[in-house]
Amino acid sequence: MQNRTNFATKLGVILATVGSSVGLGNIWRFPFEAGRNGGSAFILIYVGCVLLLGIPCILAEFLVGRRSHANPVEAFGKLAPRTPWYLVGLMGIFTGFCINGFYCVVTGWTFSYFLTSLRGSFFEDGTDYSRFFTEFSTGTWQPILWAVLAMLAVHWVVSRGVRKGIEMSGRILMPVLFLLLLVLGVRGLFMPGAAEGLRFLFMPDFSGVTATTVLSALGQAFFSLSVGMGALLTYSSYFSDEVSLEKTAYQVAGLDTLVAILAGIVVFPAVFSFGIQPSAGPGLVFVTMPEVFAGMPLSNLWSSLFYLLLAIAALTSSVSLHEAVVAFISEHFELSRRKASLFVLMIVVCMGALCSLSIGVLGKYTLGGRNFFDMLDFLTSAFLLPFGGLLTTLFVGWKLGPASLQEELSSHGRYRVRLIKVYLFLIRFVAPICILAIFLFNLLM
Ligand code: PHE
């Protein structure tokens, strides 16, 4: 295979990888899933899923990526030649297209809301934000054009390559993201509804917990961590041996969870301050937040900062979704990075257009009550990502086995890994059994 590059610095590794994980999943999806599933109890289950299932899956993906230094399909093929394991990688590529399909639409929305906030007129008296969002998101051309614009930005970053594109964008954008989040979080804590918002987030009430809550939390954890489709695998294939996989896994899981909780602190105090229902669903940050901003002094400023935060988060995650697929296509078909990325862009834009239209003019075509957009969202987070995680842990735990785990986690003896037995147990038994149990429980209930 051709010479592959690595990320240049350790900081670059962390910022790029956290950039993949921290995304719309944390700031758009987490608050509405938490709101829909009763708040704090969901969050506790979510954190449990991250610790017991998310971290072992991240470690397993990192291991496959760095050990093979290859794209998702060839990674499995290289580590287990002449076996069907490469299909796990192929499933990841399919999942990547599916997520990208709806992700680019929401990324487009964030771009549009950011620019609309910058222009003063968004906060003129009497604007009905729910109507505004419905009219905008169900429109035919506008949302598609925004999605295309978002994908062009992603294409630009990915075409510049691993160091100049992905690593550089993480190094510039992630510090900005954390700063914005901090400013907005502090603002949230000083809202009149802060106490109620924080109670909703942190006082567990298990009365409403069902099997679906657990499946939602599991899906949310996988989606938010970017685990189960080969995005982290692809990034870790650019890690050098100096990177400690264990440390990086904790940093990614820790920062990702922190950002989700901070996003909750930005959104819920504001929501309660204005007497809005926390269970508003996907429109939460596009309908409720503008309403909240409209009632605040300096509406344009706060709103612009908030949507800039969302846009940055969305962009760096989109880059990783795109990269996993581009790495496979460019390496497998021996195409240049730019050509492969252009090809992926075209497919994603077509899927994005269908997703966007499925909210609007194609709204009457549904399957089990779900339009194409909701179907892709549900299929990927509730099924494909956990299933990908399940297969990857089985692969690492049983096919590669303890010696590879020890070798790779210790970077060939460079680092001491104290919890190796715990990781082996989690990867071999806990993660696969729990994921399977949650699937079965939901099928039978
Ligand atoms: N983790 C990203 C987010 O939270 C989404 C994502 C999922 C990115 C899977 C890559 C792979 O928004």
C-alpha cells in the first residue's frame, strides 16, 4: 500500500479525534434526547453506557486502526486475511454514508442559522420561530443549498489531507468551540430558570425509564462518541506508536461527555426560564433557542455565538464521517484524495437532498411512521453503530486476542497498562453481551 501519513503532533491527535466525537450529537441531539427521555435518569444511563460499552469499543476501534494503519475495510482484511471480517468495515462505510446523509442537512441548518443571526433582522418583534423553522426546513431548495455548502467546506478540509486539513482544522476550531461553550454555559447558569434546568439535568427520576430509554441512551452514546462505523478507526490509523491509545480513549470519552453536559447547561436553564417544554424534539435548538435568545438583551450576539458553536461542532464531525469513506475509496480504488472526496460528496449530497425533502414535499412517504431523515437517524444510532461496535469488540476480544491487546495498548511496551485484564473482560464479555441484551430486550418488548 502507498505511504500513509500520520498526525504530526499529540495535541493534533487529541483535537482531531475530539473534533470527530464532539458534534451535533452533543449539542443538538443530546439535549433533545435527554429532554424526550426525562432528563437526569437518561443522562445517568448514558454515562453508564459510555463507561462500560463506549470506552471498550473506542479502545477496540483504536487498536484495529493503529495496528493495521489502513482504512476500515482493509484494516479488518489485513488483520484477518481471507476471512469475512472485512465486511464489518464495509458495513461501517455504509453507515458512514447513512449518517452523512442526514448530518449534512442539519449542518446546513446550523450554517444558515448562524448567518441569519449575524444579520440583525432575525430578532425583529413578533417572529414566530416555530413557523420560521418549519418553513425553512420543509422548503425545497434552501436547505439543500445550505447542505451543499456545508459539504463543500468538508470537502475542502478533507482534500487538504490528514495534516494540513484534518489536524489543522481541529487545532484551530476546537479551542474556539470550547471557549464558546464556556461563555454560553456561564450565561446559562445566570438565567432565572437555572435551578430548574439543573434539577432536570441532575436529579435522577427513574419512574419513566423503559427499555426504549436504555436503547436511546446506548444509541446516543455510540453516536456521540463516533464509535461503531470506522471514523475513530480511520483516525487511529494515522496515530504513531507514541500515542497512548488508553489515554486518548479517556480523553475523547471524557471531553465528549463533558461537552454534552455543558450543552445541557446551555440549553435547559434557558428553556425553563422561558417556560418551554424540554421535550420539543429535533427542533429544540432551532426553535426554542431562538425564542430564548429573542427574550434576552443582545439577542443577535448570543444567537450568533450559539450557532457558530453548533456549526463548528458539526463541521469537524462531518470531516471525520467523510474521511472514513474517502480513505477507503481513495486507497481501494487508487484515486487521489480530491477525486475520492468529490465522489463521496456527490453521493452524500444526493442522500442529503432526499433527507431534506423527506421533511418537506416528500413528507408523505414514511416507513413505520418515520420519514427518510428520521429513518436514517434511527437506523444508524439505534442499530448500525451499536452493531458495528459489537462486532469490533468481538473481533478484538476473540479473533485478535489478549496478546494483541497488550501489545497495542502498551504501544509495544512503551506504556504500562494497569487495567489490561479489566479491558479484556469488558471487550470480550461485557460490551458484546450488554449490546446484544439491549437489542433483544427492545425486540421483545
Ligand atoms: N460523534 C458525532 C457527533 O456527536 C457524529 C458522528 C457519528 C461522527 C459517527 C462520526 C461517526 O455529532
